[in-house]
Amino acid sequence: MLGSTLDVPDYLHRFQAELDRLNRDDVRLWADLLFAAWQQEKFVYIFGNGGSGTTASHMSEDLGKSTLRESDLRDESKKRLKVLSLTDNLGWIMAVGNDVGYDQIFQQQLMNYGQAGDLVIAISGSGNSPNVLGAVDWANRHGLVTFGLTGYSGGKLKTIQQHGLHVPLDDMGMVESIHLAVFHWVLNDVFARINRTGRHE
């Protein structure tokens, strides 16, 4: 844990240094895929474990609500991004975990919902979570688009995902923070394109 050895200024400098190492094209592609899902009215499914699971919930909420102008939230005719966090259906997760296996908690949901062309955003700091890998494998085999968010070496997820953003750092807390920090640019970019504001006018 970098925060256990670095003081605040050094930690923040390190955070900035890791942000600077990111592949900007991968960040832009993430936004492109989300915008394409909105254009084509495809579903977006997001999932991960632990902190990455709550990141999935955060991203899903933001993409569902904050891709719209506040003035459009009550407009029933407004085209919306169809997005679900597969970490939030607790009853289903417990039932699948108990009756089938924890490695199936995301794949089983995709088997009910997923269709070719939908977008899967899979979050795994290690890149080796069996339930994430199983869901991505299923998505790849059924024509969905897969985008992974990884850290450390990227693990197996980095090798099976179609696209992704990799944070090459052996510190889970900072990896998770970077995933979410960069996401907020992605969210703003998609908002701008959907609503034709800023540089996308």
C-alpha cells in the first residue's frame, strides 16, 4: 500500500505520475464504445468484485443519470443510455453463488440479459477474478463487446478482453482510484457528445 510509505505530497505526486503513464487512446476508446452503445441503443453491463464492485455501481449510476441534462431527466422522449451494474442484484447474486457457484454470479446475469453488440465493462485490479473472467469469456463467445479495467500485470483479463485500460501498478487502492478518476472524464465526454456541448458541438 503506497499510502503506508508515502506522505500526502509524495502520494499525490505518484498518483499524477501514474495518470501520466496511461494510454490516452484507450481512454478515448472507452468513451467511444459507450457513445456507440448509446447511438445503437445497446445495453452496457458493468461488474467487478469488492471495491471494483462499488465502482461498477458508481459508474452505472453516473452513466444512467449524468449523461442527461438535468432539464431532460423528466423528458420521457429523451433517448437514454441503457446501463446496468451486475453487482447490484444482491438476491440473484446470493442465489447463484449458493446454488451454482460464485464464479457464475456475473455470467448467469449476462446469459439472461446479454445480446450481440452489447457492451461489457469488466473491472478487476488483478485481472484474475474467476467470476469476471467467466463473464467476459461468455460475452466474447456471444458477440458482445468487452472492455476491461485492470491493474498489476493485467492478469488473464488483459489477454482475453477485446479492449481495455490497463494501470500497470501493484497497488490496488491507487489502481481503483485511477479507474474511477479517469471514468469521470469518460462520463463528461459521453455527456458532451450526447448533448452536443463543448468541443463536440
